[in-house]
Amino acid sequence: MAVILITGGARSGKSRRAEFRARSFPGQPVYIATAEALDAEMDERIAKHRARRGSDWIEREVPLDLVEVLSETDGAGARLVDCLTLWLSNLLHAGRDWSQEVTRLADTLSRQHGPVVLVTNEVGLGIVPDNALARTFRDAAGIMNQTIAGIADEVEFVVAGLPMKLK
């Protein structure tokens, strides 16, 4: 079992690195997408990711029920979750208890038999946001990232397409 957390800023190369890591395990990889195509720009981003990955992935779209899908797919190939910060945003917008969901995720990850590669954004390196919702999201993302990094076997920080091993 391996839990690998890959973090970094926007357009840093996190997803490419995560795809590489997931493909390094035997079996057909499972791509667990948390994004929803709610507008044309996001639809285009999703299409670009799909085209880059190619057709050798099993794809699951999971905006909210990440824990359940990880349990369902355990024992198949490596799973790539892209990304935790979109999942967190989905939880907040759905009015779900994000803290409880993050705890459930950490517990589930610690019991997985197959490898899981997770992508997340590092959102706490900039200025303090000017509104309460943005501050709540930034703080929740920081707590979530610390929680998942704490149980992960490996953590990488990607900058300009270059991975730095943190753990």
C-alpha cells in the first residue's frame, strides 16, 4: 500500500507528476476526478486532462463521495485523485461537514490495500484573502493538506514541473 500526496501551486505540474506516479504501479490506473464541468472553461480544462492522459485509464467522476469510491476501487490498479482542493470546495458548497469528511478520508486511506496518489493545491502561500468564504477555504485546505500529509507515505511539492520530496 502506498499513499502519495502531491501538492503545489496552480499550473505547477502536479497532475502530470501524479499521472506519472500512478502509472508506475502495475495494473490499469483509475482516475478519480472531483471536478465538475459547470462552465465552458472548466469543460475545456477537463477535456485537456483527458486528452493528455489517453484512454488507458478507468475514469470515475466523484465530486463528493470520494471515500466511497476509494473503498469500491481498492484492489484494482493505482487510484489517482485529482484533486482534493476541488473536492473540498464541493463539500463546502454542498454544506457538508468538511472536517468530518477529511477525517473519514484519512481513515479510509490508512486502510487501503492498493496505491493512491492524491493531488492537492497549496493555497496558503499568498496573501490573506479579503472575504470570509475565501479565508474559510484557505484554512480548511491547509488543515486538510496537513491531515492527509500526516498519514501519507510520501509527499511531494511540485514547482515549475519539478518535484521536491518532502516526506
